[in-house]
Amino acid sequence: MKTKKEITGMLSILISVPGMEDTVKLNLNLQRKQVMLLSNVIREGMKSDQGMVGDLLTVLSPECSDELVRISGELDEKAGLSDLQEKVKLFSEQ
């Protein structure tokens, strides 16, 4: 079993390789339920400090993390789910 330091070191190297800063254009055709799931997975994953996601978040810049949260909101907006997501969030907090 690798230590957390070894894993974060490896992830840091991987995100530093040439080409990782390149912009990639994606054209996805998803159902609204898939968009809802994806945007929630992104948001909840950003809160994680466990496993590989947590390790990866420790080596990413805060700007990269902020961009992922922004993308999650943009997914909701483009799918017409912003209001629904807000209502679900309010419901789950009660």
C-alpha cells in the first residue's frame, strides 16, 4: 500500500506532464438525469478528502477546483436544472 505522500507525489507529476493544461472541447449529449447526477458528483466530490479524489484535490490549484464547481453550475444551467438543484439542496438541508 502506497503512502499518501507517494500518491500525491505521483498525482502531482501526472498533472504536470505536457499537454495537461491544453483545453479540450467536449460535445456531450446527455439526459437531464445524467447531467443532474454528474453535477452533483462534481460538487460532492469537491468536498471529499478521502481516496484518490481527496488526494487529487490536494495537488490541484484552487483555481482548478473553482473551475470544476463553475462547470457543475454551468451543466445545471444548460440543462435547465438550476432551480431544481436549489430546491433539492434546500430540501436536503432540512
